[in-house]
Amino acid sequence: MCNLYNITTSQEAIRQWTRALSDSLGNLEPSIDIYPNQPGPVVRNAPDGTRELANLLWGMPTPIERVKGKADYGTTNIRNPQYGHWQQYLGVENRCVVPLTSFAEPSPTPGDKDPDTGIQKNYWFALNEARPLFFFAGLWTRWQGVRKIKDGPGEFELYGFLTTRPNALIAPIHEKAMPVILTTQEETETWLSAPWSQARHLQRTAADDALVIVDKPATQIKFPPQAPQAPVQGSLF
């Protein structure tokens, strides 16, 4: 279950790929690690029909029957979009694409610590050693509720992304799932604009040679500045 990814690219590259005409992101750092329940850039369809690059919070609203405690820390990964809770988000108005250049899956070996960070080692995946831009197939929504108990209720814009069966590269590391990746402009256009009957076919396992294992980003030398306050759920349904 992918709960960490990195973006090492420019806003202009994201805008050009997705034809985003509006940009409310602010300044995108040259390299940034994205963790659950923290802000991350997405491209979505604005109400006027234009494409917008915006900063949303990672973690979609969790199905009420799976919320534990008084706060919903969010569901980062969505495996079964046909589950009733997710069907309300499948229209083009709630689809988005999530830019990245590499993503992480934790080592399946217990006690396999990263010597630089002191926490469980991550394997990092990219399209190739140059780490070009690609995207996750995502969903987003506006939501009112409690994300952190200490902050109380608030209004949020949230996102998550779809997962699917892992390919041969990822399966030995994470046997249950991998993110749904979009690697061409045609695929991102289909995800953002096509009816669900067509877009749903993009939820498929990437080819076995679509990704390679790369070194961790330089941003991973130290601990993340703010760790999630509670385990963040990945959808298993």
C-alpha cells in the first residue's frame, strides 16, 4: 500500500502535460515527499470546465463503518471503486490525476531498517533512472469533518488514488496491490474526461517492465518533518 511518494519536477511540466490553465498551488518545492494526511498537488477539472492544479489533503473520506475513533484520518488508496461508498466519486467532476516521479513501498522483511532514517526501509519505484513525470489515477472531494482531534471539525478538499493487482516487480515487495499509474498524456486525458465506462479500464496492472527500482530521493536522508498521527487506511474492499 503506497503511503509515500516523491515529486521532483516543475509546475510548468505538470501544467503542460495536463493542459492545466489554472494554478492555485503556490510554489512547488524542487523535490518534495508526500505523506498521508498532508497536502499534495493534483490536477482536477474546475467547475468552469478548465483544468486546475491545486493543493489538496491526501486521504479520501473513509466509509463510516471503517472509521475508528472520533477522527477520520483518511483512506489513501482505493482498491474497489465499485464499493458503494466510492461510487459517488467516479464522475469526471471528482476525478483527478496525482503527479509524481517515484513512489515507495516498505520492505516486507521485519526489522529491515534504513540506516539513514532508522525506520523501516522503503523500496522506491520510478519509470526509469531519470525519474520522469507520471501520474496516479485519483479521486477527490470536498468534505466536512474531523481529520485531527486536536484541531476539531473543519472543511477540507481531499484526494486519494486507485490501486490494482501488483506487477511482477512489485509483488515480491507488496503482494496485495500497486497504484494505478498513468504514463501518457492520452491516459491522463481519458481519466479526466472520459465516461466511467471507459475510464475504469485504466485500473489495470502496469506491465512488468513499466517501472524500475531506484535509489531513495535525497529528501529521505532524514526523518519526515511531520509523521501521520495515526495509521492511515488503505482500502481493502
